[in-house]
Amino acid sequence: MVAGADTRRAALEVAWLTLTRGTLPGLAGLRMWPVRADHCFQRILLDAAVGGIWYDAVEGRPAYRFIAVDLLERAVSLGQGAAEGTVDLAALNRQSLTWRRERKAAAPTML
């Protein structure tokens, strides 16, 4: 990996953690968002960034360390938009939950 790419990823990871552990949970009550916990914001933004359930697209854990840089950048951008009021976090949450319900409904049942 190139030093510039390492620096970019590191900056995105700091932004990610700041947004999802501090900024967004701090705004949740004021914005009357349906979620409050950091892992919920992470689920919503990662799902939106990958266009589906994030763990179908990201192999390692924690996801922010293993997701492709361009997708992390998209997730951070969505989180920044939510903080600024230009991205509808509640709509992203509804979409994330829809993907998860669809997956659960399609899963084979164990007898």
C-alpha cells in the first residue's frame, strides 16, 4: 500500500469513529432518529455504502478496517450528510432494515 493511501484510510477511520461514536449519537435525540447506539449508525451507513447488508460485502471485522477505501469514504460522506441534515438517516435505516428482513425471509428454515 502507498503511504498516501495509508494516510487517506487513517483519516477516514478517524472520521468514521468520530461520526459513529460521537457526532451521530450526540445528535440522535435532537433529530429524533430511530437509533441511538453507535453500532446502529455503523450498520445503517455501511449498508447504505455497499448497497446491501454490509457483512455480505466486507470480509473482516471490524468492518471499517477491512472495507474498501472508496466504500468507507462513501459511508463517512453519508454520515457527514446525516449530521449536516442533507441525508435522511431514518430513510437509510428503513432501507437497511428492509434488506435484513428480506434476507431473513429468504433464509432456509432449520427443522
